[in-house]
Amino acid sequence: MTSVQVGKNDDGHDRKGVVGSEAPGEGHAPEEGYERGLNSRQVQMIAIGGAIGVGLFLGAGANIAKAGPSLILMYALAGVIIFFIMRALGELLLYRPVSGSFAEYSREFLGPFFGYFTGWTYWLMWVVTGMAELTAAAIYVNYWFPAIPQWVTALVFLLVLFAANLISVKLFGEIEFWFSMVKVTALIGMIVIGLGVLTFGFSSAGDSAAVSNLWAFDGFFPKGIGSSLMTLQGVMFAYLAVELVGVTAGESENPEKTLPKAINTLPWRIALFYVGALTVILCVVKWTEFAPGVSPFVEAFAKIGIPAGAGIVNFVVLTAALSSCNSGMYSTGRMLRTLADNGEAPKVFNKLSSTKTPALGITVSMLFMGIGVILNYIVPEKAFGYVTSVATAAGIWTWLMILVSHILYRRAVDAGRLPASSFPAPGGSKLSWVAVVFLLFVTCLIAYDADSRVCLYVMAGWAAALGIGWAVLKSRNPEVTERRDPEFEKIG
């Protein structure tokens, strides 16, 4: 059965979109062709795992050295903004759930060029994030096997995850479920053990563990508020991937139920896994003992002196890195297919394999992630820093597009041109404006910092390349660059 959803274009004329055109025996979203193989259990855990990444497990070490205990406040502040972004995305997803959602909403509300730019930039973000995660995974393996070169480990992990993503979305979802389960269980265990050390004083760190460690060494802001704010760029990298739940929309069994639940549980996940875990760690071990390039969680368990504890935690943070890289392969393949479907990438990327995965898109993305293997060969000590700054800049662009699209969507709803979403963001578009200002502030911080400023030069080069690509696309196929009405799919 085919039904029609009617709205109005910006010029006031009626607009129609197809809603739920289904064929017998098929699930929803037949125009995408994906298998709805992600069940509620997997979507929930993907959402939880997306909020626990290598930015916390490895990147927090450098940020603690820069900001001391005040890093806890920076994670809390950024976490509030991330929740605003996710509620904005949630409202859009329940208005029109599609895979490649960020690019689709940019295309609908800002125009074809912004859809094209956002799709390719989100692809870049995950390719670069994949490089960062492979680098981190190689560093973690060096903890046990220092003789193995970083690039060898990175290459092995890259090939294993590539093979898993080619098989089926169900296998991706199951791998991601268990990776996330390991991270969640371990973090809760770390918090419980840390609280035990603080309460009962057992372990090697018992004598020095105290809540007063949060202010006893030059105060809560030991390096000043300015230094604390400068860590926000690294903190925002830690939150990359929370929006991945939006990419799963086209392959979720029941997006109308699973997506709101996944988004609404975000605040407690941030409070527990980021703010809670860091607070406990910094109470157990004074902040002056942490250093860049070392996971604060591994360091803390080494100080506590639990037999094999540091090794166990190292295994956990290894799974965190592999989990994020696994997610990167999943999302990049889908984003390339969305771009191809809109004529903004070679049509060959539009094909699905027999297992309903965008195999060619995943393969090409994997090859680009392989650049991370080369970086680990050439500059192993700097590879992580280089790629995380570029990933953060690309992520900020993606979040900005979500927010601006949401603001324009709410404007259209208020004007009666579009139907209201079943999952409205609290405060309407006001909180989206707050988040936009915050992200622009973080961009200014990146520009101010000499070490991270290079990522803006990379993004400028990326923008120029995409601009040239758009001009070529426009000359060869003008219809692609024209605004088109969105297709609506039936949900629920």
C-alpha cells in the first residue's frame, strides 16, 4: 500500500512525499534495500557504546595533564551540549528516519550542496576516526607485546573488522553489542572498585586515595580556567559516535520505539561513564601522576595494585578502540551509498551485496583507513594526535548541520509546512541555538591552539576539494544539484 504525506515547499506550493510504499514480504524502507537486522538490544548497546570511546580511555590522559580535576566539569558541560544535539537529531529521525540521516536532513533543509558536503565530511570523520582507533588499538597491544611494530597490529585489526562488516549487518550488530557490553561492564566494575578503595582503603592506593585529591594539588583548576577550556576540543572527540544511532535508523527493526529510548538514556550514560568514572579515578589517584599517551584507567589500576588489573583494563580499552573502528566501517559504507543514491558519488557505490551490505563502500573506506596504518609506520608517536584533531573538526561540522537542520525543521513545523515529529526536542529550537554557539566556541579554541590548528587547514583543503567536485558534478549532471522533495517512509 502507498500513502502520501503532504506538506508545502518554501515557495508555498503543495509538496508530496511517498510514505511506506511496501511490497509483500518486505519490511519498511524498501527504497533503501537494507535488511532491518538491528534489534532493540543491539541498537541500545550501540548507543551506549557510542558514548564510550577511545577519547575517554586514551585521550583523557593528555587532558588530565592539561586541566587536572577540572576535566570532570568539561566532560559534564560537553555532555549537556551533546544531549541537546541528540534530542535535535531524535526529533528529525522520528520525522523521517533514513540511513545517512545527517546528509539527508542537510539536503532537505539547507539544499543539495550541504547534503553533499555533510555526507562526504561525515565519511571523512569516520575514516579518520578509524585511523585513530587503529592507532590506539596498536598502542594497547604494545602494552603486552612491545616488540610488535604498531603498524602490523593496526593492519591485522583493520582486515579482521573489514571481513566482519562484509558478512551482514546482524554480525556487525552482534560484534558491537559484545564490544559495548565489555566496555560498560568494565567501567561499572572500575567505578565500584574505585569506590571500594575510597571507602575501605584497601589496595596499594588506599593511603593516598581520597576525595580531597580533587582539589588538594593546586585546586580544582590547577592550570587555570583557560587551560581547562582548551581541553574541550579533546573532550568533544571523546563524544564522537554518539550520533551513530542516527545512521542505524534505516536498519532498526522499530525505530519509533528504539531510537527515543536510546537517546533519552544518554544523560545517565554520560553522567555514569564519563563524569562518574573520571571522578572516581581522580579521587583514587592524584591528577599529577597521569601523563599523555597512557590510559588513565590502566594507570589507576596499576596504582591500585590489583593482580593483572592493569592488563584487564588494557584489554577493555582495546575493545573500545576496535568497537569504534567497527562502527566506522559500518557508517562509512552507508554514507557512501547515500551519496551515490543522490548522484553525489559514483553509482557503483549504490549496489548492495547478497548479504545487503554496501560492500564496495566498506571496501573503499577500509582502504582509506589504511592510511592510518601508514601513519603508524612513519610517525607512530604522533599518529593519534594528528588524526583526532581532524576527526573532531569533521564531527563539529556534522553536529552543526544536525542543529541547523533542526532549527529550520522547527521553523517549517511552526509555519504548518511540515508535520510535527512524535519525539519533539525540549525547548523547541532554543537549545539547538545554545549548542550551535558552543560548537562555534570550540572551533575558536581549536583555531587558537597551535597544535590542533592544523586540522582547520586540512578541513579548508577538504572544503576546497569538495567545492571543485561539486562544480564538476554540476557541469556534468545539473539535475543532481537541484533541490528535490524528500521521500517519507512509514514507521511504527
